[in-house]
Amino acid sequence: MQEAMKLVNQYIGVTGGYLGDFSYRTHGEFYPEFCGLEISLESFEGTTREKFLSILRGSTPGVQAKIIRGTLARFPVEHPNRPDTRTWDLFNELTFIADRLEKVLTVGSVPNFSREAVTAALLEAEKAQAEGNPIGAVDRMHTVIHGYLISVCNQLDFVHNKEDTISKLFKVIRRNHPKILKENGNPNMEKLFNSFSNILDALSPIRNNSSLAHPNSELVGEAEAILVSNTIRTILQYLDSKI
């Protein structure tokens, strides 16, 4: 999230390494009181500023919007101890960013083609990420995209096998849906679709061998877990806009 540093440095303000007037206690209270979120600070390392940035950057767009709006409420523009950079123009810019983030497909947004299991997995994934546990969301996000692709194939009567992997299901949809077929004539889009197929091929081994789906000894890192969730979210957003 490119705007994170603007929110931290220009709007909240950093003095002597401290983030605004946050203490450890008031930072922890900020999320439930101003954002409606339950986030455990113990899951994050570093200073208050570093924890705030890690939470913000590792959250889904919808949660990021809640944190931005909570920050605007917690730190009024006209507070007597505000930094000079905290202006109404910046307030309005950050409000616009929050509006934009709320319109992005998030793990909590149920796609058009979904089943009960997909909806449940979406809610569990969002809960894990909101609580600062991106690794816990990996297995749920795998279930989300697998269930979503199966639902699309079933509802549109695309021929597929019950044992098909998510990569194979993606290829079935890509080769049969007319709105996606139109893009296949573009060689650059062809490369992009092939790259998506390779990415989807890698998701199952990550889920099976490096997530909490099984008692694995080595887990994917938090940054990599966020990458997995964001990649799945991007593919879902594209498919849901076309289908």
C-alpha cells in the first residue's frame, strides 16, 4: 500500500520514533475502538510505528479502509498538537483512498459464482487476516478459489473432472468462456494467462506443504502468505468481472 507512509508520516506524525501519541496500550485499544477490528499486537514485532505499518500493509483492502477511517477519527485535523502536514486536503485525500479500497474485491466479498463452503472460507480467511494471522488464511484462500472455479464450471456447464486441480479448472474456464476467449488473441495477455496457470499450479503444494492445512514443520512466511492471498484475490477479481 503506497499511501501507508503518507498516512503515518504526514497525517499521524512521527516524533522521536513515536507514532503520534500512541502508547502500546492505546495502540492496542485503537483497533477495536476506532476500527471495529480485533487485532493482537503480540503477533507483530517492532516499534508501535512498525507494528502499525505491518498491520496496515498486511490487511485486506476492506480492513485497510477501516484502519484509515479509524485513524482519521482518532487523530482530528484540528487537534492542537497536530503536525503541520495534517491538513484538510490530506484528510480528504485519505478519505478518497478509503472509499477506493472499499470498492476492491476483498476476501470478505462473496463472488457472483459461489457456494456455501466458499462463503464460509472467505469469512474465515478475512477473520485470520484481520487478526494478524496471514498464514492462517492460506488454506482458506485455497478453498475459496478451488470452490469458486468448481462453481463456475458447474453453473456454466463447462466439462470438467471432479479431480481437476485449480490450474486445470482455470484453463477450462479460460478456453470456454466467451468474454475471456476474446482476450486470447492478444499475445501479451496469452503470456499473462499462462503465468496465472503456473501460479495456480504452485498454490496446492504451498497449501499442502507450507500452511496450517496440515501439521507441517515448515510454514510459509507471513509476507509470502500475504502474497498468496493477494494473488488469489487478484485472479478472483478478474474472473468475477468477466463472468
